[in-house]
Amino acid sequence: MGIRQITPSEAQELMGQGCRYVDVRTETEFAAGHPAEAINIPVVFPDPASGQMQANADFVAVVAAHFPRDAKLVIGCLSGRRSQMAAEMLAAAGYGDLHNMQGGFGGVRDQAGRVVTPGWQDSGLPLCPGCGPGSTYGELRGSK
């Protein structure tokens, strides 16, 4: 089926039809706010020593521990780049019903700060600053 590119509004519609939202941003980004009902499985982590992003070696394993290969997943990040990378990793691992949310949570902006591609937050969709148990990476990683 491949990786379908969708808007935040389309992502919300799919979530209403049983699709799950996997937020691949860092734990800090997720904690600052995220789509309602999203779960956090970061695809990269900031390296404390260098400040550079390092791949999460457990990313696919944690996703696989919580979602079967036939699960319908919306993958989102801050702007859509990390989520595309994460969706490609999941496709390579055998996931077939993947949707990359363009614009991510925060949207894509030009150099003047104008919104070029609206994100979840720009679209006025439901937010959750700290949804209930089972949505954070610490909880998901511990229960894999």
C-alpha cells in the first residue's frame, strides 16, 4: 500500500476511523503538547554530549510491541520530515497501512515565519498536553 501523504485534517478523520497516531518527536516535544490520543515513540533522541540527533535503535521494536503489522498508523512529528523517515523504517519492517502527516504538529514555516504547510496545532485540531496513561515513550518502552 505504501506511505500515503495526508493533511492534519485527514489524519484526524482517519483517527476517528480507528487509525492510531504515532508521534515520533522527542519526549520533550511530546510533553509540551500533542494531538489528542497520540502515543509517543521517538525515532531519534538528542545526544546530550553533542546535541546532535541520534537514531532510536528500539524504534521499530517498540512500535511492533504495540501494533501488529496490519495496523493503520498515522505517523507525525514536528513538520513531517522525521515522520517520513519513521514511516519508511516501518514500511521496511513490513507495515503496510502508513500515513505520513504533512506539516506535522507545528507546521512548516518559511524564513519569515509564515505558515507554508499547516500542522496539527495550526489547524485548530484537538490537543492534549498530557493525555492519560500509556501514551508516553517511557511507559510504552517499559511494556514492550
